[in-house]
Amino acid sequence: MTLADEAITWYDLHARDLPWRQPETTPWGVLVSEVMLQQTPVVRVEPAWRSWMTRWPTPAALAADPQSEAVRMWGRLGYPRRAMRLHACALAIVERHGGRVPDDLDQLLALPGVGTYTGRAVATFAYGQRHPVVDTNVRRVVSRVVEGKPDAGPATTAADLVAMEELLPEEPPCAARASIAFMELGAIVCTARSPKCAECPFRDVCAWRLSGEPLPEGPSRKPQRYAGTDRQVRGLLLEVLRHATGPVPRQRLDVVWSDEVQRARALSGLVEDGLVEAFGAEEFILAGDAPKGEVQTL
């Protein structure tokens, strides 16, 4: 059996039961899941995805609402610019493709906010095509099993795509199944710090395991700090604006963080990113909520 065959056999027995993997899930549902899963754990994404798909089961449904509603619905998933990208993506799908998520990779990559990974993931997982889909988990599995290295490095390279493509079966449906299987293995078995080698279908052929080389000391990448950062302040400011029914005076925003300089910087960043708009001289509102002609620059 090839590595792909082994991975598929393991996946068929051990894959997590996730809603976006169900046969009835639409390509739009797959796209939404892939955007939500960027830098956010599955346990937090699953309820958010269900709520999102209940409210906006199609790109046209989301495109019909203002961007501010997407940001509100995003809640505390983090990195809320992803909500803006999904809204922009929905608009483009409606305008360019009649409301249908395209199945052509180049057309997917041309959508706002859809990068190399997301475009390939949608083409593969939604349409069963043969493309190398490479995330951190896949890179780690391939690095260990094939190259004998404990860590694949910080970023995906062209060489990673080539290495993964060489492992895929020629038949597109089997290749798509192999892609998700490799990804799942990296997520729940071949993990970064505590790999479960005894449960891995590659345990007898894994070059890294057979070499006896230990894991490097410490995490492979430095965890991002959150407490006290501008990201935290931005989140607190957005939380107030998301729950507001109208423009919010600056004084209400001032109470969420005591450091005036950092608070002002975070608020300016939200405005620059297009998440928030200045409404009048001293009030703010989620982008898309204000009537046209009543928004001012900060």
C-alpha cells in the first residue's frame, strides 16, 4: 500500500465527525469553514460555523446583508478581518459567478481573501479535485515520514507543494480523500509536541521515527502573545461596537482600556482596516452600519 492508501484507510476509521465534512455540505460551507479554521481551533469554529450557515446558507444570502452583520456574527473568533473577506468574497461570487462558488482553481484564487491554501482546499474538499493542499499539519507529516525531520519549518514553500503532490493518487477523488487524511493525521496523531506514534499508520515506515531523532526543545514556533497586546484592545473595542444599536460615543470606548495611547492606536487600526468607521466627530460605528454620506475619516 502507498502512504496515501494507508492514510485513507486510517481516515475512514478515525476521522472526526465535523459538520463541514458531511456529504450535504455545499462548496460555500467548505469555503466558510476553511476561512474560519485559519488560526482558530476546531472546537471554537464548529458552533460559529453552524450559526453562520444557518443565517447565510448561500453567498447571495450574505451578500444581501451589510458587512457589519458579518463582523457581528463573527463574534470572538478572532482576526475579524476574515469576516470582512468572507463578505467581500460573497459579493464577488454573486457578481462574477451567479452566486455559485466556482470550481476552477484560478477563479477561486481570484476571489477576495482567497489565498493558495484556501483556494486549493475548496477545489479539493468541495469539488473532489486533485491539488496538493498543504497546511502546517500536512507539512509536519510529510517532513517526518518522508524527510526524517521533526519539524517542517515556519512557512509553506513551493517544495512542500511538490512533495505533497508526489504522494497523491492520480485519480482526483482518491487524491482529495488522501489530502484530507494527511491533514487529519497531522491534527490528531502526528502533532507538534506530543505525537501518538503508536497510533500512526506510518509508524513502521516513518523516517523520523526510525532515525530516533528527538523533538527539538521548546515549541517549533513561538506562541503569539495576546494579553496586553493591541489585538486584545481591538477585540474589546469591537465587542462594544458589535453589541451597539447605533453610533458609540468615544467615552464608551475609553473605558475598555486604560492606556490612552494604546487604545487610540488600536481604534485607528480598526478604522484603517475598514472594520470601524468614524460617525461624526466623536462617535464610531461598525463599517457598513452608517447611512451613506454620514461617515467621516478619523
